Amino acid sequence: MSGTLRPAGRKAWHNKIWQNLGSVKTGVVLLILVVILSAAGTVILQRPATDPDEMQRAYSHQMLRVLDAVGLTDVFHAWWFVLLLLLVSFSIVAASIQRFPNSWRFYARPYKSPDENFRKALATHAEIVIDNEEAGLGAAESVFRKARFRPEHIVRENSFSLFGERSRISEMAVYIVHASLLLIFLGGIVDALYGWSGFLMLPTGQESGHVEMRNGKDRLLPFSIRCDGAGQENYADGTPKRWWSKLTVVDRDREVLQKEIVVNDPLVYQGVRFYQASYGDTGKMESLKLTASPTNGKGASEEITLDPTHEVPLDADTTVRVAEFIPDYVVGDGRVYARSNQPANPAVHLIVKAGKSGKEVNVWLPPIPGFEENAASPYSFNDPTLEMAHFTGLQVSHEPGQWAVWTGVILMGFGLAVVFYLVHVRLWAVPLRNARGQLVLWVGGTANKNKEAFEQRFRQFVQDIKSEITKSESKAQAPSGARVPADSLAGN
């Protein structure tokens, strides 16, 4: 006896879990949790998109350790978030499987011929007195067509009737929304398991294929990215308006793609996205324009442009090059050193080679006592214009599930449009004898939502049928060639 009861008990236990998983309450609770945690992922600063220094400024050391430990600084890749997405997906699948058979039967085989029990149970109906069945059904069919209900003649052994409907697809709208949610969650799960994100800092004019990951390791891309230019546009008050970067993809020593990116308009190549994340000075000099004038006054002044790597001739026996650039210089302990990487107080150390002997003279701009030999230089340098080297900060990500996410978003838009704007309306018209023995056209209808609005529309629909019957009777009674009085066409 006990041996026969155990399988039944296990089956009941499994069924209970299956029913609870597919219940509306379970699905709603799980969806609310997904929304709350997704919101937390947008409010709490996330790695690696946020600079580590900014994370340290935003949270205390203890709080940051807690957030990292529970995965709230990388919500969308946390194991518990993936598990939650899986649970929600299973709940949606269970709810769909449990309810779909009845919905599909209702959709695929609509009830078209109302019997007596159905007519008595239908709340919205009316009876219109008619002289003959053919005229009544003809009038109803005409109104059906005008209202775009595509009337069907339903013939049974002992009866015939008229059936029409609109927007039957709305009965399946919930499953369209379910499918869209499953696609969105599938994309999120794929991104969490197989996607990655990191950061790449590129000085202008340089290229690299090494992405710094959040764990401190490097990821080597199968191609490299080059920054051809970067800049910042400001508002009138000086606050940043937009950052931009001109990027070039170099694949196997070939330039295969170029694009100027801004925030929220990334460059995408081989499924890897490069987002504009930051912009700033590297603390290095890109170029320096100067006016060089001979100190003996025998030559003309000329404008020259220096960069950190090239030597520039001033005359047949004299050259000048940049030996050192200090963006924010301070003198102390017998040396010149940088206080910061910001060009707050810049200094340039030039080496001037003079004469056939190639004697080197140290020139500092501005002159720094104890270090400069500007007076011994055959040339003086004035009107310096400094151009700093900039870098662009790129957030790099690979999100293989985005195709599913965007497909789901588009499908959800379609599903929600069907849910909110389409109403499945069914109408029936049946000629019969009522309880008093009168020949009447029984008209009934139902809608799957917006009941009050449908009832108002149904009353107008019945009135249109009455008007159509009256018109038909008036035309039938009028002599051939005679005019029908206008007041005889008024509806009942």
C-alpha cells in the first residue's frame, strides 16, 4: 500500500511546485525583485564603468567592501542576479504552458453558433422584431460589413446565424508579452555569463588592443583601436557639454573602420562596443609654438613648432629640441619636479646646440634661476603657445545577448500595443421565435476588455441594424419609381 502511495505523493509535490511557479503572484513578486535590483544597478556606481578614485570618494572603505562582497557594484553580472532572471524565466514559461492550451483552443476554434444556453448566459444582447429571417440577417450582415466584422454565415441542421469578430489576435497578446520578456531575460543571462566590460585609455595619436578589466587583468582584442583626436565642448559657464573622440579600427595592419563617437553613440566592431567615458590631459606636451630670434640681431625672427621627439634646425649651425616638459613645476632640494599632471604652472626645458662644436645650452621657459643658461643661447624664445596631449577614456564592452534584448524590446512594444489598443469583439445575429411567438433577430456580443465602452457601442450597433431593417422595408413597400418620404427612413 505504501509503495503505491509514494509516487502519488511525489507527483502531488511536483505539481504543487509547478502550480506555484506558474502562479501570477510568483511571477509578479519575481518581476518586482528584478526591477528593484535593476534600479539598484543604476543608482549604485558600477564597476568598471566608474573610475576607482570616484568609487573611493563616493563610498567609505567599509561600505565599498560590503557592496563589492555582495555584488552590488556589478549587479548585472552577479550570480544571484542571473539566478533571479532564470527563476523569472521559468515562472513565465510555467504560466504560459499552464494557460496556453485553453487560450489556443479559444483562439483557433472560436464559438460561432450560439445555442439557447449560450444566449441566456450572454449578458449583452438585444431582440429586434423582424418580418422575415432573410431581411433581418441581410440587414445585420450589411451593418457587420460596415463595421468591418467580416460576417460569416453559420449553417446548422436546424438553424442558421451570422457571426463576426475583430482583433482576435488580442487574445494572444499576453503570450507576445511573455515571449518578449523571455528574450530580454535571455539576453541579460547571456551577457552576464559570456559578456565582459573594461576600460581603455588612449592618448591621441596612439593605438592599443589591451583592455583593462575590473579584476586588474588585461584582455587582448583581436584588433587595435587608434585615437586620431579627442576634444571637449563646454557650455558658456565652462562646464563640459560633450566629449568626442575620432577612432580608427586597425585590423591586421589595415584601417577598416573610422567613426567619431560621443556619449551614447559608440563605435561597434566585431561585437565589441567602444563608449565615450572620459576625457582629459595626459600631463604631456603635444606641441609648442615659439618665436625664435637671434640674440645678435643679425637675422630675422621665425616661428617654429617643437614636439617631444624631433630636433628643429634654427640655422646651419644651430638646432633646438625639447629635453623636458613639466606641467606644474616646483623648485626644491636643488631640482625641478612636477607637482601635478595638470598644466597649472608649466615649464619647458630646451637644449640649444650652437656652433660647429655642438655646445649644448640649457634654456628654460620661463627662466628658472640656477638651472637656466638663457643668456648664453644664440637665440631667444618668445610667445610660447603650448598644446597639451589629451587622452580619451573608452568603456569597452562585449554584450553577445544584446540582439535578444533589442528583439524583445521591439516585440514587447508590439505586444503592449495589442494589449492596450486592440479589443477582441464578437457579435452574433440569430433569427428565432421569442417566448411570445414573435419572429425576432437576436443580436448578442462580447468583448474581452473595456466592457462599458463595448456596451455603448453595442447599443449603437443594434440601432444601426434597426435602421437598416426599416430602410429595407420602406424600399420594399414603395411603388416602382416612387420616392420614399424622408421621414419614413427614421430608425425605430
